[in-house]
Amino acid sequence: MKESEKQALFQEAEASVIQHFKQKFELDVVITSKELLPEMAVSQIGLKGHVKDHEDQSFGISYDYKKKTTKNLVISPEIEEAIKAKGYDPYAK
């Protein structure tokens, strides 16, 4: 994969994850790292980040760039509390 294609996928993944947290949990998040997972195994990008202005409220999530979906959400206890405080179940499908 060319570097330009990789960067375009990173931008798409970041925008999708930010939108996911905004729509599903009403949270503004900041992406701190992105990693293209081995292409021969999966078509995913791993992203890490935290809630804006709350670095202790961290998360990890995968973005499938072929299916255009997010999955494998992993959250810290602090972000779990913030999500529940807004009345959402972070583990609901």
C-alpha cells in the first residue's frame, strides 16, 4: 500500500471513530495514535485516544476500512464511568 493510500485510510478511520463517539456516547474524543494492522491478516486500523480534555478517559478501537465499521472497543474505567453518567451502556451492541 502506498503511503498516500495509508494516510487517506488513517484520515477516514479517525473521522469515523470521532463520529462514532459523538453519535453513540455524546463524547468529543482526540485520536492519539493510529496503526495499520497487518494487511495479510485483517483490513483494520487500530486507533487509541481519549476524551477531549480528559486524558485519563482513554480507549482503543479498531476500524475496518473495507466494511467501514468500528469494532473491538476497549475502554478505561474512567471513560466507562463518563459514558454511564450520560445514560449509555458502553457494552450495548
